Amino acid sequence: MAAIEFRDVSFARSPRQRVLDRFSLVVETGDVVALVGRSGAGKSTILKLVNKLLLPDSGRIAVEGQDDWEPIALRRRVGYVLQDVGLFPHMTVAGNVGVVLRLERWEEARAARRIAEVLELVGLQPSEFAARWPDELSGGQRQRVGVARALAVDPPVLLMDEPFGSLDPVTRAELHGEFRRIQSRVGKTVIIVTHDMGEAFALADRIGVIDEGRLVAYDAPATIASSTDPRVRRLLDAMPALDVRRGAKAMAEDDGAGRLRAEGASASLAEARAKE
Amino acid sequence: MTTVVQFWLSHRRELAALLSQHVALVTISTLAAVAIAVPLGIFAAKRPRLAAPLTGIANVVQTIPSLAMFGFLLPVPLVGGVGARAALAVLILYGLLPIVRTTIAGLRGIDPAIREAGIAMGMTERQLLRQVELPLALPSIVAGVRVAAVVGVGSATIAAAIGAGGLGEYIYRGLSMVDTTVILAGAIPAALLALLVDAALLWLERALSPRRRGQRRHLAAAVMTTIAAVVVLTSGVGARRSTGSIVIGSKNFTEQVVLGELLAQTIERVGLPVDRRLNLGGTLICDRALMTGDIDAYVEYTGTALTAVFHQPVGKSPTAVYDTVRDLYARSGRTLLPPLGFNNTFAILVRGRDARTLNLRTIDDAVPQARRWRAGFGYEFLERPDGFPGLARTYGLRFADAPHVMDLTLSYRALASGQVDLIAGDATAGLIKGLDLFQLEDNREYFPPYDAAIVARSNTLLKRPEVRAALETLAGRISAADMRAMNYAADVEHRDVRQIVRDFLGKPAM
């Protein structure tokens, strides 16, 4: 069973502004899918359709095989990480991470254990960070808290909207490594939205390229890297070569699968560039 | 300043009572405004089409001068009339705007990403509001509450005009006695209270800001609890009104306050509790309060009752006027008791120096001079048929320009200091002597008799015959000289009204 399935989904922001046009996509359970496209291509809309922050004009969206979720119940099974993080400034780190646990009425001791657990998972020492306020964190730390908050109730699906977009390159590379480490432990179904092809190569099992509301390519990174479709090429060419190398290096320090994937991608990319 | 301190020391119990009334008025009205305005603001913040007209209406309400607002509300059932209830209604109306506005601003100012995070986390609309939106908007809301409370401290001084008490009572009393000390005795604590409220709520606003540490938030919660406790305690004080007490009213000038106090002490001397509603706005407010039962008795003047209350033509014979007025009152459930003994007719006053140098004795003597003069009259005198219009016709009186409208009690000072040259005062005013003013003789007998007499609700007198008996002991007991002496003691010697009345009643009855 596919974890998430879009079939012929259309969505318009207004009658004149069509964002998605008969869009279809299947995300398999446990896959990390990166959706790449230019700003305004409709990537964030796709995420918001998954957890019913937006409703489609037509078509069907199923999460875990079910398309008639009650929105509140659905959202508590789908973790969501925003680019601006959206940490609640009036709650401590522990308060932020425990939000959904409180909504789900977890018993306090159990919730406290879980909060410590996910904080450790994202690489933040609970004794040091649990009592801090969001404005006492660096950008990278804030994003880690955002991820911990999304993972707190252990949802099967994780949606990430430009999660690393506002970070400096070094921190971003560091968090890419962290992401792969966490994912190797939790094995979620993840959709990441990004405008940065390099990020997609660094993180995804499959890459979907969105152009003007359509899925124009959807394949393994290596295949995408060698694509000749001009809409894909534009995104590939915009990617600084440096990013790929750094991504590859970070992966090399991490796990073998990542390195292979990244090397494959760089190799295909180099090949593709050579063909031009 | 030392005289103000002396005044406080000699009036400390009254000061404490007025201060606690003031605090109760402001706290209760502000809390009620919060209870109305915050839900209203929340409702409007989510509906932009509603927010604009709502703040528009609140803006208009805000621009109505508070005295006018009290006037508008007088005839309204439930909230109108005189006393603390009407004052609270007005103060609440004033408190709404700033709180509605800052509630809307606070909610609109929340980072959309934060709101989206809450929704995406599976919060219901209620949970989002309670756990995220309200806590984040709270500092902004408290800022609005701060504005409302500080404005409330100021507006509450005006509440004394409708007998709601508070520090404004000193301000009004001081104005009516033309005594800066008494004005300051009310104005200084009111200003200090405003500063204190401002500082306390500013601190609360900062303590509640989301970027503060937890302890301070606990402290803020402690402060709010304290405020709630104070409210509970003071509201007990404010609401306490012994049932069965007789409510005595008076208009807002010295003689009326003295007479009101005289009625009050007379009733207290026979062992009955009295609720004083002195310093009410004017004749019409007193009359309406008597009709509605907000007060049980006050002292009215026959000529005033005839023209201003019953809109009858001016009469000249004192007994005929008294009989007519008594019958008219009797028809509307009110009883006019026998006259107190003095006639407080209008006195056309000029400076004593002018009277001497120009050799003026009667109003006729002054008519030729008046063309170079400016006149200052109270609003009531200017409007009443037995006031300026008739006077001008009878004597052919003309001034250099249209008479200035000024507060009756301020006009004595205005005359003495040369800002105006002729005023219409009360014949029994103590200031006539104190400021060396001269009363021109009404040689054409224009002014009708103004015999002072107690008017009371017939119901009250029937149910409480001992009240009638007590009040009737005052009949014929106060001569014009007595009245002028008491007014002089209050206005010029600045003696305490209660003491003046105590001294007067101490004299053995005739």
C-alpha cells in the first residue's frame, strides 16, 4: 500500500490561478521523496493538501490508503516541519516538542520521557535544551526542535516544507547528515519540498520535479541527474557543483548507502554535463 | 501643598472611602470592559469585514465627552439614572475601544507560520486560540487594558457628577467652593493612582511578553491573583449600601451640599442610616433621580421648581408659588415640605469697587454701564425662562457681547478677578462677602421667590413617618443669614461641611 497517493488532483488558488493540474503522485511507505521546483511551482500546496490544510478542487488524495480522514486526526498522524519552523515563542523547547503529546493527552511522565527521547534523537541534550526558550537557540538548533516536535508522537508520515532553506550552507550540510542519521533510525515516509536540487540529491530516495503544477519527472536521483528534459535541466544547471561535492562528502562521513547514492548522482550529473 | 496635606489628614477617613470607591469603579469597569471587549476583539479579528465598522463605532463612542455620555444615559432604564451603576456603564463603554483594538492587533500580529504550525499539529480552533493565539496576543491585550484603566481613572472623577462617589467628589466640591486645596486633594491622588495603574500594568505587560522567563510569568500570575482579590474586596465596599437607608441628594454647589448634609445629619440624629448622593449635576438630574427613586429627598427652591421642573409661568407671590408647586409635586408622587426659612433668589452681582465708584444700587442703575460690560452666566441661568432672557427684556439689559457661559461657582471668581463685570449668583452665596461683591437690588421685582424647601418621595414619607417628622423639624429654621454664614464658612473659610452642619444643628432648636 502506498503511504501517500495523489490521483488527478487539481487545485486553484483562485479561478485564474491554477496551481495543480491533474497532478498524480505515489509515495511508497518508508521512502524519502524530494519535490523540487521553482518558487511558486506548487510544491508547498502539495504538502498542505496531504494534511488537509488545503482541500483539492477535484481528484483524490489518500494517506495510508484512506482518503476520508477527519482533518484533526490526520494532522496528528502527519508530522509537519516548516521553513520558518513556527516554534511557539511562549513555550520552552520541551513545551514545543510536547505540543502534540498534550493534545493527545499523554500522561505527563510518559510525555516527558518521550520529549527527552526525541530531543536526543535530533542531537539536542535534553538537560541543556529542554528548558530553553526558542529565542535562545541558533537557527540550526531551532530547526532541530522543529523536527523533534514533528516526530514527537511518532507519526508514520513526515512533511517538510523547505526545512533547511533559511540556514547557512555549513549548518545546512550538517543537518542533511543529521536527517539521514535520524531517518535511518525511524524510517518514516517523508516528503521534502525544496527548490534546491542539491538538497534533493543529498536526502532523497526519489526526486519529483514539479513544473507549472505538473509532475514532469519522478525517479531515482541518478536517473533525474541524467535527464534531458529541459525543465529538469534548468534546475540541475542552477545547482552549484560545490553543493554536490559537499553533499557527497557529508554523506561519505555518514553511511555507505548515502555515499553510493550521492556518487551515483554526481557521476550521472557529470556525465550529463559532459554530453552538452 | 501643606494645606492639601492638612486637608487629607483631617479628612483621612473620607479620603480612604473615596479612594476605595474610585479604585472599585475603575477595577470593576475595566474588568467588565475586558470581559466584553476581548471576546469581541477575537470575534472581529477573524472577520475583517466586521473589524472596521466595530472599531469605527468604538471610536465614535470614545469621542463623546464623558459628561455628555452621562447625560445620554440618564433616561436609559437599567444602566441610566444616577449612582455607581450608571457611572460603571459609562466607564465600561470608554474601556471597550482600546481593548477591542489591541485584541485585534495582538491576534493579527501573530506570525502566520506560528498559527499554521498550530493548525498543522492538529489543534482545533479552540485549542489554537487558547494555547497559542491568546497567550501571544496577551501582552498587546494588556497594553489595551492599561490604556483603558488609566483613562478610567481619569473618567471616574467625572462620575462624581452623578453621585457615584470617588475622588472626583473632592474635585467637584473644590470647584463649587472655588477652593484649589480641595480640588488638589482629589486631583493629586487621582493622578497618582493613574501613574500607579500605568506602571503596574506596564510591568505586567512586559512580564507576560513571550520572551520572558518562566518565574516572571509566575510572578505575573501572582499579581493578577492579587488584583482579583483586591477587586473582590473593594467591590464588597462599593456595593455595600445598607438597605432601608434614606438617600439624600443635592445639586452641585456649596449651599446645596451644605443643605444635603443638613438633611442627612438631621435624619441620622434620629438614628436612621443615610446614603449621601451630594453634588449631583443640577436641577434636572436631581428631579429625575427623585422621580426614579435613586434619591429620596433633596432641597429645591420654589421658583426653580415652578419654572425649570414644571414649566409654569413665573409667579411673584411667595405663598402662591409655594402652593402651586406643592400641588404639582403632590400630583407626581412627591411631597414638598414647609419652607426652610430663607429665599435664595438670583442675585445680580457686580464688583463692590465698581458699585462704589459708579454709585450703583439697583439693576436699573447698571443698565447704562452694561453696554461696556461683559457678563458671565451659568448655563442654567442663560436658558431658563426666569433667567437671563426675561431679565434682559424687563430691564432692557444689553452687554458688549453675548454673555459668557461659565460654571456658576467659577463665575464669582471670574467677576472678582475682572474677567467679567456682571454675573448672576445666589443671594445666599458666602463668596459675596468673601470676595467683596455687591448685589444689585431687583427694583422691578423681576425674580420670582426662591424659597428653599425639602422635596421628598411621598412613598418614603408614608412608609417612614419618622423621616418626615425629622425633616419637618427643619421648617422655618434656616434664615438667610444662617445660610450665608454656612456658605461663607465653607467657601471662604474652607471649613469642613460636616463640621459646619454639626455646629449649626448643635444650636438648640427654636
